[in-house]
Amino acid sequence: MMRDVPGQKRSEHFGRTHKPFQPLLGSDFGGVDEVEAKTRGFLARGIAVSAIAAIATTGAYALPTGNVTPLMTTWAVVGPIVGAMVTYYFGPQRYDAG
């Protein structure tokens, strides 16, 4: 048993009904839609920057050498990906989905 000592504060956490540092789940991060939109934006920017870097690199190689095969191969890989991104972000907007 603990006695009250003059000049010393007694611990107050024994009478509490809640924890002093209880986290509030979900209130600081926004909704799932916001997180998904940020993730999509981050990935789209990363893919776009990577595609631009690959095309610029192979173009810089093809310009002095005259060998355009690496540039054509890069476009064959990157072209459909960039086309899908452009279609997704700038394509027709449908509002009848639900």
C-alpha cells in the first residue's frame, strides 16, 4: 500500500478509464480513395519519367551511331504503356458506372 508523502504527487493513471496515448485510427490519413489516388499518381509519374528517360537515352545513342534498332525496341515496349496511361487520364469520362 502506498502512503501519501507530502510534496510528492500521486500517480493519476490508476483511476483513468482510457489510455493516455490512445491512437485515433483513420483520422489522420484520409480515406482509402485519397490514398489510392496518391498511389496511382505516384506510379504514373514514375512510369512517365522512366519512359522519357529510356526514350531519351536510346535516342541519344541512335543519333550519333545511326542505329535506331534500340530506339524502336524501346518504343515497342514503352509505347503501349504510355498509350494506356494517356487513355486513362485523358480519355473519355464516363459517369454512368454506378
